[in-house]
Amino acid sequence: MKLSEINIRDPYILTHDGVYYMYGTRVKITNEYPHGWGEQRGFDVYTSRDMENWSDPKCVFEVNDNFWGTTDFWAPEVHFYHGRYYMFASFRAEDKHRGTHILVSDTPDGMFVPVSDKPATPEDWECLDGTFYIDRRGKPHIVFCHEWVQIDIGTVCEAELSPDLSRRVSEPRLLWTAKAHPDIVSISDDRESFVTDGPFLYRCENGDLLSIWSSFSVNGYIELVSKSDNGDIDGNWTVLPEFLFGEDGGHGMLFKDIGGKLFFAMHSPNIITLERPVIYPICERDGKLTLE
């Protein structure tokens, strides 16, 4: 398959042992799931050795009666940690708030199972798009969005995790809000609805710590960059003025290819059934990211 044939949102690419593993939110509308990405019940992985030719999807997680999530299976990303592969993904149920749950597998294309019976985000919050970060002390953290559907002005927060990633060991801490950039607009005409989506952290060669994330401007879905003032998660965060991507694309992440070159992956356009993963080379210089 070519990227233009793969219909997913929120692409996430893991480079491991000469293979690219791409995960994402299932999108394609079928008779079984007539409403698109909101009704999907699992996650797949696509593999490639050249980032151009990709395998057919292989299922790596599917809903079952033992798992609390029943809908909104969104934005899986997989991180290698202590010899295993950990998936951070969003779920919701009719009687439970949306949250990020952590799952684990021994291989990047194996079946993932929950590390615990509860999500890693607060159970009384509407949360999504959790990502993984290890601080300079070696402590693991989850970085996630407290969603605008509950609090109107979406935020990005972080919390420390236990060493085995089975639970939070600190209360969430606010990093920044959707209104921290003057060009972010509400997605609703009758109420404040300022979106935060898809944070992903990246340490620059000069030691700066950045996070890319998504929201909406007058040009639609966009990708922004925030920066910590001390090079770690516990610093004060500022949203930088320049967009990384400024029109109809987002929920991105950064990865390095087999040769060590930096790339940016996201979905575009941001239109149901038309979304495709797109990959751009990125230039990182003096703590700044620009598309090549």
C-alpha cells in the first residue's frame, strides 16, 4: 500500500530494527461502522522498510468484554520502554469519561493488553491523546489533553507515572492552554470551544525540550510548537508564535528514519474519510523546527 491508500488519522511511526511501524485511528466507513472514526473498535499496524511501500493492516488491539472502553478508539502511539512496547491510546464508554489507557506487548506488531484496569488519566476528567516522556531523572510521565468538551478551553497537562507505567503517582500539572496562542479560534459559534490535541515531546540536539500539538485557526486544523524554559517537563512552557504546519493538517509526531534523519508525520486533510498520513522531512536547528 502507498500512503495515499491508507485511511487513518493521527499517524504514529515507530522505527525499530530497520522497520517502520505505523499506527493510527481507523477511519474508513464500512457497513459495520457507518459513522466513521467514532465507531472503530481497535487498532492496526502497517509496516514498511522504505516509508513508501506499506503492508496491509495487521490488528494489534480489538475490543473485548474485559476492557472498559467501548467507543472512541483514538490515536494509538507505541513507545519502547524497558524492553517492551507500550501503547498509549484514548477510549471512552457510555458511563465513563474519555481517557488514555496504557497497553503493552512484547513486540511492536503483537497483540497489546492493558497494563492495569484503569486509565492513566483522571477518571473524572475528559482526556485524550496521552503521550510518553521520560524526564532527565529517568522518571516516566504521561502528557495529555484535558479536553475542551468538559472545560471549554482545552489544556495540556502532565503527571508522573509509576516505573511499570501501571498508574499515576502524581496529580496532573497544567503546562499550557489552547488560548496561549492568539491565533487559536473557537470551533463553536455559541460557546468557547478551544481545542488542544495530540501533544508529542521532542528533545533537540541543543537540549531544548519542545512539544508539538494541534488546534484550530481560521485556516483549519494546524500544528503548533511549545517550549519548556528549563529543558524538562517541570519547566514553564511557552507556545511559540510560528506554526509548524498552518492549514488543514495536524495531530503530528516526530521520528527519525533508519539513517537518523528527522521526519514529521501527521494526517491531512482533516476531513472524515479523506484523511491520509503524510510525512515531511524536518530541519532542526538551534532548538527550532521547520519543514524542509
